[in-house]
Amino acid sequence: MFGKKNKEESAELKPAKTQKTANLKKLEDLYYAAENARKNAYAPYSDFRVGAALLVRPNEDSVLPVNKIYTGVNIENGSYGATLCAERVAFAKAISDGVLNYDIGQNPFIAIAVSAGDEEALPCGICRQFMSEFAPEITVVTKADKQIRLRNLTQLLPESFQLNKDGVTEFPAAEAVETSEETDAAVNPEVQEDLAVSDAVEEQAEPTEQEEKSETE
């Protein structure tokens, strides 16, 4: 029946809403941790300072009794290729601390927040690939227009590079498509129109035999 929900149904809905609000609050706090870490960035060349905060879940052996945050900052170098991004620094700190050795039965990495001050900063391509090695579905937290924004890493890197256990690269199967003018026209109707236009131009450009004779006379 349609109508007002009874008190029991309303009571069942409240915990879920409260939990969602609590989770968002945690992610907001995570962003502020990244923002606070940003002051330690070393960026004398670009003056683009970035802070990151990586949230790691506790493990069953109580090595981490509560969720722990690992921070990172961008560290530039006069040899630009040696520069480290804030996201990779945060991951490296967590991994070197033994996070991957925790037997928790699930991925330890919950979310990573990235702050670059007033402008929104999304992880660069190499950081996205780096993170996908360890947490392909991690939540990425940023801020824009004074609003916290959440994205899944799969949105930012839909087809990451992966190696299987045998060390052979795995690529998604691609659909075979024959290459010809007919198939091109079938795939894209505009191609057929372009071909027709180009043929008409060529016909106008090439003089006929009669025109060539009249020109010589």
C-alpha cells in the first residue's frame, strides 16, 4: 500500500542515513588532512604544492587498531623526472609500513584525498596507474567550488595496465572491424557524404577530352 511509513520502517531508514553522513564526514576530514599536509610540499620549480592523505582500514591482527591516515606531498627535483607526486608518496609510506602484509581479507586502501589549494587537483596519469596496482577501485576525494567531490579510480582510469600472474599483459578483447570504404560508410554515415563530395570535386577538376582539344585549338 502507498501511504505514510510506519514508525518501524522509519527507524530502519535512519541508521543508513546516519552511516552515510558519518562516512562523508570521514572523507571530508581526510581531505583536510591532505590540505594540512600540503604545507610540507617541496615545489621550488613549479610552486604547485600538493598534499595527499591515504585512508587505510584496520587489520584483524590489531596492527592498526583504528583507521590510519598516511600523508604525502609532491617532492620536486632539479632533474624533473625524479619528481615524486603526493599520491605515490602516501602509498609508498603505507606500503613500506607493511600495510600489504596485513591479513585483513580485503583491500586495505579505502580512499585517498588530494589537495592543491584553491584549485581542484586530480591525480596525474602515472599516479592513477600506480594506484590501480594496489587499489583499482579506491575512492578519490577532491574539492571544487567549496564542495567535496568523490570519484572512483575506475572512472579516472577505466582501462588500467595490468599484468597477470604469468607476467603476460592482459588486454580486453577488441572487436575486429574490416577496413574499407564500405564499412567506414556503414559505421559513420558522414563518411559516405564526404566521399561523394570528394568525387564531385575530382570530376570538376579533371577536364574532359573535348575540353582538352578545344583548349589546344
